[in-house]
Amino acid sequence: MRLEPIRTVEIGGKLLRLYPSLRYLEYGHEDVPWHCENDLRAILDLAPVKAGTVGRLVSTHLVERITVETPDGIRVVAPHFMGERALAGAACIRSGRSRAELGLIRDAYRAAALGAKRIMEANVAPGTRKPRPVAAYEDQE
């Protein structure tokens, strides 16, 4: 499967590519976007050992990361909630960034994800749209 990013943003001088979810692509249902996992790890400046620790923190039995072909080569993409967990995990393991920096990265990530979600919503047939919670985009602190 080849995925094209629906939104690319710069966060902290590094690119974050966001992709449509598989549910959106297969069924045309609105959903939250997926992110390029390597992009998010680069933005967080995680050393390989700490990146592995964050990876274990965000693992789930329900949803797995997937490897897909993109215009930039083979990439690992993951659902939005795993990006949120990676951001929280980076704060827990002291990624080398200050709490304030991580807050700015989190806010930029959420804004980018919300923008990508709105792009997908614009292409969903009006009769099939369902209200969905967007708590992941709101500050829960």
C-alpha cells in the first residue's frame, strides 16, 4: 500500500508527516490521522535507547504500527493516540527537552493532527459523518 501525506508541518525545525487512517481510506469514515513515527521521534530528539523505551510505553495489543510505502520511501506510521502516548512518554523519561519545550511540541502536534483530521472530514460524505470525541486534541491537564 502506498500512502501520501495529507499534511506536512514543521515542528522545531523538523518535518512531521501526517497520513490518512486506514479506516478512512478503506471505508470513507472519518477518523483521526496517523503520523510518521520516525518524524515524531526526531522532533522529540530521542536517543535510540530512549526511543525504544517510549516505543514500549506506547505499545498496544489493539493497534499496531504499520510499515507503508510513501513518496519518501518505506515509513512506519502509527495512529494519533500513539503519538499522544509518545509525547507523554518523552516527558516521563526526561527526553532532554524541558517541560516547556515538550508542551510546545505537544501543542504543535495536536494542531497539526487536528488540521489533518479536518482535511479528512471535508472529504467524508455528509450522510456518513458521525460526531466523534476530540478530547485527544484538547488539553487534559
